[in-house]
Amino acid sequence: MTGVGVSWSAPVWVGLSDRDYSELIQRKAVAVTKRDKRRGGQYTVKQAIEAIDEAFHRCNGFDPYDGSKLDPELLGTYSNERS
């Protein structure tokens, strides 16, 4: 976390400014938390943000399941309507 307020440092491989990265993980955390609460989840948005941020940094730009390189251009592009 950097600066005043809530701001997260983007990993280099993501290619986003810290501000844009912070907005991305905030949006993802809100969506995941909302969906999970309907399923009985108990964690907070802040906990989700921390977990998402940690995962982005830990993976270093590679899929943890199959090792393939992640495409940062696709971050934040998922659409429920298209799926």
C-alpha cells in the first residue's frame, strides 16, 4: 500500500498505473465479495483486495495452474453477458 488513503502498488507485469491497478482490484474485490456473500461468504472487501493484490504479485505474470504467461490486456475485460 502506498500514499495517503487506499492505493496499491501495481506489479510491473500488469502494465497499469498504481491508480488504475487500485481501481481494478477494488472493482474485482467488490464483485467477488458480493457474489460470495450470497453463498454464505464471511470476508470483507478489504480482505478480498489484499488477497487479490497478493495473488497478482505472487504469480509474477504467469498462470499458477498451468504456468502460461498471462496477458495483462485481458485484465478487467470479463463480461457476464458474453459468457
